[in-house]
Amino acid sequence: MYPIVMSWDVPAMLVMFMLGLIASTFGAIVGLGGGVVIVPALLLLGPSMLGKNIDTPLAVGVSLGALVFTSFTSTLTFVKEGKVDLRSALFFSISSGPLSVLGASLTSLFDPEIFRRAFGYFMLFMVMLLLFRKHIKPYTGNWRYVRKYTDSAGVEQEYGYNVLPALLIGGAVGLIAGLLGIGGGILLIPTMLLLFRFPPHMATATSMAVIFVSALFGSGMHLIRGEWDWLLVLSLAPGALLGGWIGARISRRISSVLLIRIMCGTLLLFAVRMILT
């Protein structure tokens, strides 16, 4: 069990609230959940913000706890707007939930320095995929399950998947979520865009629904393992709840192109920060 990292210190709680708000707003806008902001912030800024070091397992556990709140409010907002493909989210979640438990149980086995750099390089790789997505030929085969989506301009788009690829991707997403505390959208969204041909806004919304399940299972395992701090989670929660709602509302007002650019910029910033630290 971890000793309590945070005390009832009002300035520190306000910092945590703002961190939860900012991370969750950006996370909901691009469908990543906010863990790409929360985990690095806790690891790198813990001593200055809280006066104590926060190690990797604790940062991951707290991040997943906050992601439960972020993904809950953003998913509800996206569902009301008709952007979440609940059936697809269910396919991904069947494997993402259990695998997030496995990932959570493995977090403590990683050296913190190696963890940060590996995390950064992985994000950098995802950024490259998204930046050069126009030069990557999307999969053109026929999926067994085909969906159609009509955007606000009345343009109809087709996307789809088979059960096995969806389960495999969902499992990988869950493993990454539990292991790194980032929700898994960092892998799921590029896969949705390049492989399953999801429209960007549909990918963002559906990703948040999958993140909710992964974060719920993964945070439960971290809680059981004692990699948890209730005051940290509860201090992040109000900002995460509000940010999830705000981010979902903002997302519907921006174009698909801008959505991808924001995603790439966010990932690139934190990838470089984690690699160079």
C-alpha cells in the first residue's frame, strides 16, 4: 500500500482540479481521454505540485481513476448527439476490459525511466501515423459488419470491421490502458481511422466509450494493488467530469481536419517532453 501522497491542501487541490479540467477537456476533444496529460504531469510535476515524488504505478492508477469520470461525462454527451457507435464500442470493450486488468498488474514491473521514454516514443510513432495518414492507403477490403454514418453536411460514409480484428485491437487497447494509464485511445483512434475507416468524429466518440470500460477495469486493479491515492483521484474528479463534458461539446464544433491536428499537436508535445526528460 502507498502512503497518502496528498493531504487536504487547498492550493494543491486547486492545481489538481485544473489539471483534471485541462487534461480531460483536451482528452475528450480528440478521444484520448486525458491520460496523456495526467500521467506525465504527475510524474514530472509531483514534487513541485505536491512536495512528494509520485512513482509510475501510482501515477497510472490515479490517471485511470480520473479517466473513469472523464469518459463517463463525455460518452453521455456524445451518445446524446448520436456520435457513439455503441455496438462497435461493445466489441472493442469485450477484450479491452479484461486486458486492462492484466496491464494494470504489470505496471510495477517497469523501470520508471524506461517507462517514460517508451511512453514518449510510442506517442511519437502514433503522431507519425496520423500526420502521414494521407500517404497510408487505408484498408480497402470488405468487412463483415458494415456501418454507415451521415455527417452534419449530409455526406454518408461507410466503415466496418470483423469480430476478430475488433477483439484483438480492443485487447491491445486495454493492455495499453492498464499499463500506461492513458486510456488506449492513442492506439484505438489511429486504428479506427486507418484500418476500420471510421469518420473522425465517430472515432473520437466511440473511443471515449471504450476508454470508460478500460479505465473502470484498470483502475479497479490498481486500487486492489494499492497503487492509488483517494485524495488525488477525488481532487482530479471534478475537473475531469467538467472537462469531459466541455471537450465533447467543443469537439462537435470543429472540423475533422482540425480535430486530427489538435490530436497530433497534443501527442507530439508530450512525446517530446517524456523522451527528453
